[in-house]
Amino acid sequence: MKEADLVDVDGFLVKRQIPVQAGAIWALMIKGLAAYDRQITVPEISRVVGPSGIRSLREALSFHLHSLRKSNVDVARRLNLRNTFKFGNTGRPNKHPWIELTWSQLEASSLMNVADIFLTPENCSTILSKAKAIASLQGDYDNLTHFDDDPRTVLILAKHFPTVQFVLFEDWSAKYLLKGVDWEQYKNVRRVEQVEEI
């Protein structure tokens, strides 16, 4: 049986300095649990690497902060116990500086069997980019598992891909975001709090 793991980078395989889901918290405050009921259509997107480098002060600051993050070797060690092909699946921009940084952080984590990394093209949301990555692999693998720490991403994608397994890493901010969720609707989501549970 051919299996693959799609692995979120920031907050899962690479540690965040501040474990908080600002975008998801904002959406939850405005929409309540309806923020998780969004229907998506998987787009046709190009994975051609963007021609530009870092283009703004904001992006330069973001890149600098991402470069300071440490790889989560404990998570990589647990994933390496799984006899699967690995794919990075991240919201980071699909540009050369970000690609090089992401590969170097994955290599520092010692994650093995990494076949490729899906980064997010310009003018595409993280959720839709991750959805496209999952959809593009479904025909090639018998089982897919997506690992992520963002509840909004996981719950939206889990409804769209009922045959894909999702592993949601719960930190304190995720626990807040998941209050009131009816888990009967998400039978393909497994929640973990400790690295050992992966």
C-alpha cells in the first residue's frame, strides 16, 4: 500500500515563537463556528516559482522571523517512524528565498523521504493551495494523511476530503478555537496534544 503524509511547516514541523492562530481567531470571533463551514472549490493553480524575490518591508520582516524558527526534530522523528512519502504543505510564498529556507529547515529537522514541498502561489489562499496539493496526490497514493496545527484549515479541508485522514496538533490557541465543535462531523480528524501521539 502506497501512503503519503502532507506536513504543514509553520507551527508543526517548524516551531512558532508565539503559538497563536490570529487569522483563525479573528474569523471565529466574527462568524462563530460557521467559520469552519466554508465550502471550497479546488482551483487549478500553477506551481511555477514566482519570479520576484522579497518585495516589501513586511515580507522581509516575515522572512527574517521565519528564518529564526527552529525545526521541530521531535515531530520529524515521530513522522520518520511512519513508512510513508513526505510532502511539505505550507502557506509560505512560492518564491526562491522561501523555498530555500523551507528546504533548509526541513533538512535541519532530519525529516526523511521528503518527495517535494508545496508552497503557496501568489494570489492564492493557504487553504486552497493546501487543498490543491492534497487533490493532486489523491490519484497516486492509497492513503493520505495531512498534519497541521491550524484548526480552521483542518476542519475546512476535512469536510472537503472525507477519505483523507487529518491529524490536528492542539496547542492552547487551538483548544480555544475548537470549543463547541461537533466532532461527529469530523470523523476523519484525529486530535493530538503530545508529539508522542503522532
